[in-house]
Amino acid sequence: MQPDESQYLQRKCRTGDIDVHPTEKALVVYYEVEASILGEAGNARHEEKKECQKIIRLRSLNASTDVSALARKVVEECKIIHPSKLVEVEHLLLYLQNRKKPSMEKKEKKPSKPRELLPFEGMEIDEEANINKIDDYIELLYESMPEKFRGSTLILHLACNPDNLEELLHNVVLKLLQYMFDLAVLGALARVLREDWKHSVELATTIIYVFFCFSSFSQFHGLITHYKIGVLCMNIIEHELKKYDLWQDELEKKSKDPENQSLRKEYEKTLKKYQSLLVKQEQLLRVAFYLLLNLSEDTRTELKMRNKNIVHLLVKSLERDNEELLVLVVSFLKKLSIFLENKNDMAEMDTVEKLACLVPCEQEDLMNVTLRLLLNLSFDTGLRTKMVHVGLLPKLTALLGDDTYKHVAMRILYHISVDDKSKSMFAYTDCIPQLIQMLFEHGEERMDTELISFCINLAANKTNAQIICEGNGLKMLMKRALKLKDPLLMKMIRNISQHDGPLKQLFIEYVGDLAAQIKQEGDEEFVIECLGTMANLTIPDLDWELLLKEYNLVPYLKDHLKPGSAEDDLILEVVIMIGTVSMDDSCAVMLAKSGIIPALIELLNAQQEDDEFVCQIIYVFYQMVFHQATRDVIIKDTQAPAYLIDLMHDKNVEIRQVCDNTLDIIAEYDEEWGKKIQSEKFRWHNSQWLEMVESRQMEDAEPYLYGDDPDALEQPDLFYSTG
């Protein structure tokens, strides 16, 4: 710093907690003073912070004092207390007004061993908790460790008396909790927990249990957060999980030589001690996680927990065997899993692998919540793949026969069946026979959407489709679909019909039934699926000409090519159907004579922005130019070749490919169109070459493509090793 530079001193005061003095009629105000030396430009040159406290003695406070007026006076005169803390000051003054003066006689202490706490179950202590003795219980929190434990346990009894829970919202417990807050009990408990939690697991469990009772009511969450109990609980959980790892390592070291008798006895002794410590630790973890679960109702608090790695702590706890703790941990994870960031954290922690060990299990609640967590995670593609790799597929399939878990298991399996790589894995389980049986058990009712959607996905795989069609499978499906006019069931049949080989041959005997459904023009969705199924039957043994004549389908197909004559999905299926039928020479001639080609060109103009429509219409032209009669019609009587030339350079790769193949056939059979096509191809390639040359000329900064050395390509060691 220059000697002539001006300096300024700035002081800031930040108020912290306000508490009561443990022995005197006084308030203790904790605050922080921040002193900064500022330069002339206002930037800080040096900063120091110091934590301070101020004692406000209230000698005039007695039983007749107006607490509200005194609180206002304290806030007005003490500048470091913000006016927003007026209510808190009033509560503390009320506590001081009612606090009994501690007796000067030494109290006789009962030497008693702290009893083991069983969270959420009844606890027994030497005396009955009484709200009138609350002051005495608070005084115990300032004594030695056994007395602290006794005092916190008595306070816990006041907070969770099960006899009062039924009238919770009416009087006793709610008033009790508010009264305890007014007396600043939680402040004292928080201080004891912060200072002594490492010294006694039982004490920490008991105090956290008190806060857990308060956390059941959302109106107290703000005060619990004020005392930073959530952060403290996470620190405690993290510490206990590290202790657990150390215990495991110690046991593993002592179990390496089981034949050594002395080491074996030491191992058994250590194991017994470990099991006792484990019970107490899991009680502590359970009540701490429960408190955090209650606080996570506020998404902002939940986000803070996520930032402090709550997911890591929960997933680490999945290694335990305690079923009640596992139910809580999995429930917490399920709540967190609806957010993307938490789901990603679970993916990194190999959560699916650990959950797979819990399926199946005898505990119904644990089983149910585990499946629901897996359902949430199954929306992620990577996690679905992991579920297959860790062997969950046969486990979930086995649950389809259990009414308790059937619906959740089916939803998870449905998500897995979405992935093409996983579809084939279902063929190695008994999943498909179970699903087919469920389909036929529905009678004439519409089947569950989840069930039929699952079957539709599985039918898209050839191996699965073969299993479905075994025996009378396809016959039963067709019979049911045609009877109920169920579009979803017909969609499943359509997926089966897309597979080449023997499966398509099975549909020959049902072609007439499908054609009859098209002519009836009933449910449009059902008709679409029937058309799609017929369009998939690209088999040489099928007499399409006879079928078209028998059911008079040509007028139907032509009428449904007009733009706006039906929904686009139906019109598209008609185009695909025409493409399939055009593979037959006689059918192609019949369609050309009916005037379908101009109708297709009109539809092409109307749907030129839809790549699927364009590609399918061009495919029809491709099929028709194979036949002499229809080829002459397309080349001489229509402008189809001109449209194809325009589409030669379309952005869509499939459209370009079909166009090229069709134009190559036209050029081979018609010399005039061949010259036009060749000229257009030359013009296109020429324009592409000119663009490339111009772009190369503009690259002044790079005179040579391979650097500044024009002979670089002549160096053989760029490509071959000298060795």
C-alpha cells in the first residue's frame, strides 16, 4: 500500500442466535463483527471477523412483569437485535419469567445406566415424564453425560406420548410442542447434540428422536432448520457409515485364520461386540434418516441435502440387513428419484445392483417400495440396461404371478421392452407364455393397456413373435382381435406380420378376414392396423389379384388416396398397401388402368413436406417400373419421372436412394428420359465441383491441405513403420 493512499474503516455487525443465560435472569446475544479496511476506491484491503456475545441482564424481571413490553424495550435499546426477532425475544423472556431458581442444595443423583432406546417403540425409564417438571429436565441437560441422556429421554417422552397422538391437532401434543419451543428446550438440546454426539450413540439417538417428533409438523421445520439439525444429522450419518466400514475391515482381518484358536476366540468376541454396536448404530441411522425425510418436504431443503451428498449416504446404507432401516432408505431414494440430478447420482452409485439384491424379499413393504423405486429408475435407458445385466429380468418375470406385485413388475418390464437390445432377452424367460395367458383370461373385456402395450413391444422381436405363435397362438389372437375389433391387439398382430420367414406364411389363411374388415370401414384405428398387417405380407404365394377382385378393394384404395378423404395415417397405410400389391404384375396393371398413378402424383404434391409420404409414393413408382405395362404408363402418360428428377437431391437419404434406383430403371428403358436424367446428374455434380473449388480458393490461410510442405504426401514413413 502506498503511504499517501487514503484508508477507511468499515464495520458490520451480524446478529446470530439469542439464548437464555443458564443461571442468571439474562439474555445472551451472539453476534459477529466484521471489520474491513477500505481503499479510496472502496475495495477491501484487509478484513477481520470476530464472534462476540452480549449479556443483557434483566434484574427487574419478575412474575408480574409485562413480557411483551419488556421484549419491545430490549429490542429497541439493543441495536444488534433485529426487530424481526421480537417474537423470539418474547418467548425467551417468558421462559425466564417461569423458570424456577435452582436450589443451592446438592441434588442426590441416582447412578443409573442409560437404557437402550428403541425408536418408534415404547421406552421405559425410572420416572414418569411430567410437563410440570420441564424445568428440571432442562437443568439435567447441563449436567454430566448420564444426566443429559436422562433429561433428553424425559423430554422425548413428553414429545411422543402415544396416548396424545389421536388428539394431536386439537390440544395436548401440539400445545406441548409449542410450549417446549417457547421454553427454548430445542436450543438446549441442539447444543448438547452438537457438543456430545460423538461421545454417546444413545444420547444422539434420543435427542434426534426429539427433533424427529417435531419434524412431523411442517410448522416446526423452520425452527429445526434454524438450529441446523439437518446438517448435523447428515454429518452424524456420514461419520457412522465410516465407522461401519472400519468395523467391517477389522472383522475381515481377524477372520483370515479360522484355525488359530486364539484368533478365533478374539474374532468371536469382536463379532459379538460388533453386533451390539450395529444395533445401536442402525437405530441412530433410522431416526436420523426419518428426520431428514420429513424435512425434505420442502424442495429447497431437499436440494441442500442433495448438494451435501444425501444420495451417497442413502445408497451406502442399502448394504445393511435391517429391514426397517431398508424400508426407510428405499422410500427416501424413491422420493428423491423423481429429480434428474438425483437419478444421475443414483446411476453413478450403482444403485440398481444393490436394489437387485432386495428382489425378491419376504418383507412386503420393502418389496413394494423397492419395485416402485426401480420403476422410477426404469425411465432411464442406461439404468434399464443395467437391470437386465444384473439379472432382474427373470426375477421380475417371476413376480407376474403374484397379484401383490404384478402391476408394478409389469410396468418395469414394459419399460425394459422398449429397448430393442433387451427385447430378445425375454425369449429366455417364461414371461411370454404368462402374458399370453393373461390376454386370453380377459374374456370379452378390453384388456389392460399396460398388458397389451407390453405384448406389442415384445412382438416386434422375431424370436418373441415365434414363441407367441406357437401352437394356436396366432389363431387365438386373430379370433379375439376380429371379434372385439381391438386396435391394440391388431397392432400386436401387425408387429408379428412384419417378420420375414415362416411367420408371414401363417397369415395367408387370414388375408380374407382382414380384407373384409377394411371394406366394413368401422373403427378407423382398427382398419389402419388391418391395412398395415396386409401391407406387411410380401410373400409370393399370395394371389393379390384374386383378393382385390373378390373384395373389390381397388375403388377403396383409389378413393382413399385423395387428400383429406381420411386421416393421414389411414392414407399412408393405403399407399404402403398399394406398394405391396404392385409387386404382382397383374395387380400393377389393374391399378395403373384404374387411374391410381395420377392420384398418387396429386397426393405427392399435397404431401411433399412429409418425408414418409414422399418415400412411400416413390416406392410405389419403383415397384411399378419393374413391369412393362405399368412402366410405359408411368414414362409416357404421366409426369412421374419429372417429379423423381426433382427429388434426386432431396435431404432425406432414403428418398434419394429410392429415386436413384427408380430413375436408373427408367433411363435403361427410355432413351429420352435417360438423357435428361444423365444431364441433371452432370449438372448437379458440376455445381458441387464448382462450389468446392470456390471454397478452396477462399482458404488463403491454408495454401496446402496437408500443411506448408507440398511434398508431405510423398513421404512413405507417414503411412508405414520403418521397422
